Amino acid sequence: MFAKRSAARGVGAEWAVVRARSPQSAEFEQLYADYSAQIAAHCARLLRDGPSAEDATQDVFLRVRRHAGRLPDHSQIRPWLFRVATNHCLNELRSRAVRTRYAPDLHHEHMRDQEESITARDEARRLLARLPKRAREVAWLTFVEGMPQCEVAMTLGVSRRTVVTHLSELRAQVRQTA
């Protein structure tokens, strides 16, 4: 019933599908009820961002659901959950740092006046036009949409390494034109 309601609303459809597949649903519900608030608070402290912490909490419990048959025993579940949450948040912070470090190459937010902004956009458009279609898509999703590399890879159906390669090529072209 929950799966149908969630899918109909369009919210948490992935979560509903995962819930429907798991045979230990009651155990999982209890685990979520016991630890979700603690994990959310932990993620909020690490990420310093409420919405990102909520997303991280959901990701942690999706991982728990996927590993339902291989979870540690009850006495070790809390430290394991916090370790999974910490690792997830640290990966998210690393992804943010990478995006922040390279995003100014294509962003025009720090331009002094509108003329510089228009010039920068035209230059970025010309630079992107010289790239292969897939590299353009990677650049757009990374720098304009702000997606992490793993999401870009999933969206485009390529490996994360392919995304990294395209971004490296883009940065090399930016350095050559600068």
C-alpha cells in the first residue's frame, strides 16, 4: 500500500520500490525509527546544510536497505550506521570542494559588469562548442546544474572515470585559451 501511495505522489518512488523488495520490512522500519533522527543530526553537523543532511540520511538508509542481508549484529549496528553516514558525508564534502574549485572557470558570477559577463558567456559557449557532445553534456551537468560526478555519470550512463576524463580535457582547453 505504501509503495502505491508513494509512487502515485511521485515522492520517494525509489524508496517505495526498495521497501517493497525487502523481506525484513518490520525490522528495517524499527531501525529507521530508532536511528534516523540521530543520523540526520550527525549528517547536519558534518554537512552544515539541512537539505543535504536529509538527502544524506535517506542515502544512508537506502544503503542499509540494500545490505539488509549483510548487516552487522544488533550491538554493532549503531557504530556501523554512523560510519556509513560519516563516509557518505565526507564524500559529499569532497565533491563540493571539487565543484567549488573548478566551477569559477565557467561561471560568470564574479564579473564586474554586464559587458564582461556577456563576453565570458560567449567565450564559454565557444569553448563548449568545440567539445564533443558528451563532454559538453558533462560540463553542463557539472558546472551549470551543479551535479556531483557520480550523478553525472548515472544520468549520462557512463562511468565516473569517463566524467573525470571529460572534465580534465575541458580544464586543459580552458588553460590553453587563457
